[in-house]
Amino acid sequence: MTQQVRDALRNSSRYKLWEPIFWILALASPFLLSTHALIINEIAIVALFAISLDLVLGYSGIVSLGHAAFFGMGAYTAALFAKLVMPDPLVGMAVAIGVSVLLGALCSLTVLRGSDLTRLMVTLGVALILLELANKLDWLTGGADGLQGVVMGPLLGRFEFDLAGRTAACYSLVVALLLFVLARRLTSSSFGATLKAIRDNRLRAMAIGIPVSSRLSVIYAISAGVAGAAGALLAQTSGFASLDLFAFDRSADVMLILVIGGTGWLYGGIAGAIVFKLMQDVISSITPQYWTFWIGLFLVVLMLVGREKLLRPWTWFKRSGA
């Protein structure tokens, strides 16, 4: 590796001035906006889920329409672990991430073969298979009624999950921050540089000696673990897991979030999650039946006008950030 490449990687890994300010405000938001702690918790979970998809889509060029498979697996694993083994949320989170990573590693054997269309169908098929398994194994998962009666223990043995959602929001934000730092470190390393090379031109990457299959398998498994962590957060903070966690619209929503925020930079998932969830919350409170129409109209305008013009502040952050 040349000195020029080392300097470029070192510069890309440095945090910009606005980044710690952003995260300090994010961690303080459950206290500053205590009445909106529940929506803050949802945004943190969805943002983490979007980051997991961006790792394979934006940085690796793997298109996935079934990323909800890992989200749902993490949620059901955490919920079942709390109900059948022990209610400690941190241990449940670790188990959910481990199971999701194993599932991602297994799926990578099939996902990395064939064309983009093949990957679309395989990823979608995996999510549908898991949805049907969760439905049929109703003695374990609750089937169509969902897994109910999940009671989580206090976080760190001290902080109870209250109805206001403040503890849940703080927990989700801290987990999101830790995994974001891990993802940022990964994408700013030489490993991340090889992923971008594979994304831009796979044949050229193979020609210069990059082990394409192994790199994509590793990032796919890591992405699955991050998605599983997001699912575990949802199950742990809501005390419920249902079949819709594996549904196609869950994968479609996170794809739309990345369309709004942009791919290939980790803050794109966060920006898209903020815009998407706030629009969903505000518009659905005004017109519950037609909120999807207005979000669809926003996406059409976004594509016609361009993200750079419509979301100019986020564009500036993208150029100066991660």
C-alpha cells in the first residue's frame, strides 16, 4: 500500500467537527424532547437498519430486497431469548447479533452467485421462507398473533423500560452509535476501500488480486448482524415480535430510506430515516388513509428535482462527512 493511499484512508477516517455535535444532540434528544422519546427510538432503529443495508448496497454493490430476513431474525431471537432463557437485554442483543451473522454468512453462499436479478430474487425468497416458517411454527413464535408476553429486564440491572420510552430511546441510540462507529471504521479502512473497488468494477478488482467472494461474504455477514441488532432493539423496546418483521414492505421501506438519504455514506441512512419517519408520523396524523400517497409524491419530486437541490443541507454534510 502506497503512502498516498494510506494518507487518503487516514483522512477519510477522521471525524469532522459536526459529527460529534450531531451525536451529542442525538444522545441528548430523549431528555430534551422527552415527549417524543418513542419516535426518537423508532428513528434510531430504522436508521441502524438502513445503515446495515447501505453496507451491502452502497459500499459493496449487492442489491437486496429481502434484508428484512435478518431484521426479523434478530427480533425473534431477542424476543424468544428473553421469554425462554433470560430477560437481560444486553445478553439477548449479543445472541441476536450472533444468530443474524450466522444467517448472513449462510445466505452469502447463495446471494453472491449470479446476476443482480438473481440476488434480488434470492434475498426476497429468504425473507419469504423465514416469514412462512415463523407463521407455521406457531407453538414457538405465536404465528399470526405474534410473539406476546415478552418482558425485558432492566437495562444494566438499573434502568427499567418505561412507557414513555426514554430508556428505550437512550438504549437504541447508544447501540446505534456503537455499531455506526464500527461500520465507519470498517468502511474507512483498507477493507472498505476494497469493497468500493469491487462495487465499481468487480472484474478489475479480481484482476488486481482482491479476494472478491470472501470480502463480500464477510461484509454481508456483518451487515446481517447490524440488521439483526436493529430488529432486536425493536423487539426489546416494544416487547413484541410479529410476522410483519419479515414482510416485503419492511425491506422496501428501508430501500426508500436510502433513496432519500443516499447510498455510499453511512449518514445517508440516518438522514433518510429522520426524513421518512417524521414524514410518516406527521402525514399519518393528518390523513391516516393516504399518508403513503404523499410519501410517494415526495419520492417522485425527489427524483425529478434531485436530492442535491431538495435536501441541500444533507448534500453538504455528505460532501464534508463520512
